[in-house]
Amino acid sequence: MGISFSSNRRRRNSYYHQNPPPGWPAIRPPVAPLQPPPPYVEHQNAKKVKNDVNVHKATLRLEIDEQNPDQHLVSFVFDALYDGSITILYFAKEEADCRFVPLFPEAFTPVQVPFQKGVGQKFRQPSGTGIDLGFFELDDLSKPSPGEDVFPLVISAETCVPPDSIDHIGEPVPDTSPRMQITQAVLEKNNGDAFQVKVIKQILWIDEVRYELREIYGIATSAVEGFDDNDPGKECVICMTEPKDTAVLPCRHMCMCSDCAKELRIQSNKCPICRQPIEELIEIKMNKGEQ
């Protein structure tokens, strides 16, 4: 009839697998080994760090130099509490003390422009100091150099607090060492459109300590910023009672209280907001005595 014995056996086994006879033990597929839960990190002494200069990364643009149409200039909006300078570097690598040096200084000389303190200032790289991006492959511009952490565009905004300075709440500022915010970016171009700046990393250098800035989504409505029972959106998305104080990595959603986060890591590996896999949970509690 064209049906082999092995074919009949496969059909019979498949039927019994789906409809085991009475008294027969159910046939179950093998159980996958359990994965260890993601790590949980408690940060009991988080503190605020004041940034004296801030580049608004959403405002970063590349503009054509009208006097040199082959070159692009960097522009953005920034805030500064003190006078300082902005340095534009191309293809620069980080060295000691958060200083960045260009790999090709003879071809792309770093551009340093002084500024005065103030908020909402517009910065535009001086004409004639830009870069001709036509010399580069798009792949070289759209990602850091592998293994060397060299970025196509680096913006270093630096202030130096004058001696005997007073901060915004009337307290003396003890340190006069340079303070910097460094923005590392790549340059992308899609389907013949103009180049776009994509920020990959922002770094702070304050009191000779290096900090890497990472956005936490939901931190503005969290226990870290103070909790009031009447404030909407500050409750844990799971229990809807306790204030949220725990962030999910790598998606960076702060959406749970610590108790619910500890339970979730045992039961699920998905962020309750975006459903991305959880690699780590970080609890953030502000030390009220440090501002």
C-alpha cells in the first residue's frame, strides 16, 4: 500500500502521545533547564551630582558651512553655570583624566571655542573649522572604531569654577578643578538624506571622578524624587501601592518597587513595560543628606 512499518509506527506513537490510553503515564516533552534569575543590585547611597555644563543632546545637528559647502559644522544648545570652553574633536580617543585626543591631529585640528555662562545658548562651530565627510566611508562614520573606542565626533564642554565661587543655593564651592561633560557620537546617513548626529555616550568628569550618564525612564515620577500619595504615576506598576524605586536594565525603565522587583526576577525575565529581557535590576534610593 505504499506505507512502511516505520511510517505506521510513527503515526501510532504520535496518536498515543496525543491520546494516551487509560492508565498509561502521560508522555511529556523534556523540561528545559531553569535559567538563573537576573542579578539584583541595591544602591543604598545614590547621590545627586551637579553638572556645571550640559549639552542638550537632542539639539545636536550637522549643518553645511555656507562659506565652505564641502564642510559640515556642529551646532547644539547648551547650558552653563560658569564660563568655559567647548572643544570639537573628530576621531578622538579617551586617555587619562577623561581627556580626549584626536588620532589625526594634522588633518583635523581640534576646535576650542570659549563661552560665557548662561542657559539656552546656541553653539555653532566657526566657519572654516568643519570637516569634509566625503572622504570617509559611511561605515567609518556610523560606529565607533572596533576595539579602540574611537568616536567620529567628540564634544568636550568644560568649565573651571572661579575661586571663592558661590553655588545656586548660596554655599561656597570648594573645588576649582576643571569639570567636563563629554558627548561621544556617530554620524549616520540614510537613503541620501543629510547626516544625522546620534549620541552614543555622555560622560561627566567632576571632582576627578568619571561618571557615565544613562537616562532612566520614569525617574522623574519616582521615589527618588520624592513620593506623595496624591502624585499620579509614582506607584509601582505591579502592586500599584508602593513608590517605584527599581530600574530595569538594559531598557532603563524605572517602574517597580523593590519588593515587587525581587519577586518578578524569580517569576519572569521580561520588563513589565516594554517586555524586553531583563539583564539586571537596580534599586535606587536617594541619600537625603547629599544633594
